[in-house]
Amino acid sequence: MFDLRTEAEMRLHSERTARELALKKQRAEADEARATTEVTAAADMDPPKA
């Protein structure tokens, strides 16, 4: 099968890839939450329409 070094390198690559994907998802969610907050804040600033 695989030798120990190759197996360790594959595991490291998998963990690194998973971490990068998790960070990317977290940033996207934070950006979405920030955009929603900005839209809500802008709507609160608009004067009521009669």
C-alpha cells in the first residue's frame, strides 16, 4: 500500500484543503451577513413613505 511518509503527506494535504475550504465558507458567510446588515441599516435610514 502506501508508505508512512506518503500517507502522512496525503493526510496533511487533505487537512490543509479542508481548512482552506472552511475558511472560504466562513468568509463568504461573514460577507453575506455584513451585506444583509448593510441593507437593513440602509432601509432603516430611509424615511417612511406616505
